[in-house]
Amino acid sequence: MTMASSWLIFSLLFIGLRAADGFLNYDVDFCVFNSSRPDDIEYIYSKFYNKVEFTRFSSKVNRYVGYTEYGIYQANHFNNDPEEISRRSQEKERVCQYSVDLYFSTILDKSVRPKVSLQAVTLSDGRHPNMLVCGVYDFYPRPISVSWLRDGHKVTSDVTSTDELADADWYYQLQSHLEYTPRSGESISCVVEHISLREPLVTTWDPAIPESERNKIVIGASGLTLGLTLSLAGFIYYKKKAGGRTLVPTETSWT
């Protein structure tokens, strides 16, 4: 599946208050990852003063970096302390590895296959349907890719899509719209790629009568057939009754 990996971040916030005219000094531990493999996890320890980050330790470079004059001074001081660097290096395993494994085992490796519907929409000007709507529903997690194929070729224009919208039940949905001019014999498909799918889910547009319309036609035809059958049965019954009667002449008085 060709889908960009999204970086996941969680943080453990440790705040140390130093009430000096209302200014705030605090430290933040970050774990940045896109898998549970140790090489894909970065541990970051940042120090802030009054919302300004002045120094940071990153496990990727295994040292501190300063962002202000005071932060550079602090970074040099910490980098010259082997015990401090060793302690920060161990925090990656202690803080991040356990938490990342827990997140993946309980939440992040869970996925739900999307449901797809494909239908034509008639524009308000009353012309023939010239917009297809591919609705993708009830999928998890959020990252997803929706594209269009026309006669096997990817469509790169006249396509608009909504953002992935949360359903308030941990699922997501979106809609993709394709404006098109129908051509005889062509094939148009909506292609969905998601982590829950082993291969892309391809839904091809069928320009035949929709199922709801077919049902109406079937019901109408059945009603018509039943009506004709009852009418024919009534006519036959009437003919049989009329054929069995004996006609008795009546006397006519002449004056």
C-alpha cells in the first residue's frame, strides 16, 4: 500500500513551578515514533521558560542543543556531564519503549475496514447525472487514500474530497467527488487504500438502474400482472355463468 506513514507523538509533561513574578519553568518529555521498533523511536527532553524552549536533548543525536544564549550555555554544561548524557539516553527505553509497545498493542495496530458506496448525483440544473460520489464510511484509523480510475488510468483533475471527518464513535468518513461527462462503454472506479486492507479496494460504477429503482419496477410489474390475472379470472367466471343460463320466452299481449 502506498501511503505515507504518519508520525505519532505522545508526551509526558512534568512542570516545575517557580513563582517568580508569574513566569513558568517546565520540562517536557516527548516520544516520537512511527512503529514500535527502537530505531523508529526518538526520545526528546525539552526545557522551557515562559513558553520558550531554550534547550533540548534528542536521542537521535544523543546530546543537548541550545536555542537561546542561556540554552547554549546549559547545553554545553550538560554535554560535558557524562552521567547526565547517560541518564537521558536510558530514558528512551524507560519512558518511550514501554509506552510505545503499550500503545501499539492496545490501540494503534487496531484497524477497521472501510465501507464504500458509489452513486451518481443529479445537479440542480436538471441535466443528466455528471457527478459521481464515492462515500467511504466507518473506517479506523484515520489515514486513508481515495482516488479514481477511468478506463484503468488515474484521474488527476475534476476531483474534490472532504477531509476525514470523525463520527464521534472512533470511526471516520469522507466523500470524494468526480465531475465527468459520460462516454459509452467507459469504466470508472473509486479506489480506496487503507491500513486495514491487504490490497486496494476497487468499486466500479455501474450505470445500470439502481437497486431501489429496480425494486420499484419489479413491484409495479408484479402489481400489474396480479391485476390482469384477477381481471381475466373474473371474465372467465362471468362467461361460464352466462353460458349455463336457460332463456325462457315471455308472452307478449297484443291488442
